[in-house]
Amino acid sequence: GMEKFLAVPSALPVALSGAWASDSVFTVKLVGVGTPYYSTMTFAFHGDGLTLDGAYNVNFGPTTVPRLEGRVAGR
């Protein structure tokens, strides 16, 4: 859930924005409304695959989440 990407409780209202950083990379910034906390999610499309990298601006532990990788099923 959102609490994993923001490292805050899921009941917190969240604002987000996104933009294409290049033809194959889409970046989303999620901000906890009324807080200084945010996370960034970067979606990189390559062929029939996708990777998702996430990072926090601050955290009591790691500031990145493990990379997720996916691909189109049935290929």
C-alpha cells in the first residue's frame, strides 16, 4: 500500500504528480499532504518489460525500496 511507498500510515492524504522524464521513463512524486515527506516512483519501460524503483526523502531505515520487475505475460 501507500504506507510502504511513503513510509507513513496509509490514512494520510496524499497528493501526487507525474511526468515523462524520457520516452521510456515516467516519474511520479507522492507527497503526504501537510508534511515534508515524499517518495518518488520511477517506472522504466523497456521492450515488453517494466522496472519500478522507489525512494523516500527521509526514513528511519533504508531510503529506497527493492526494485520491482515485470514483463508482459505470455511472451
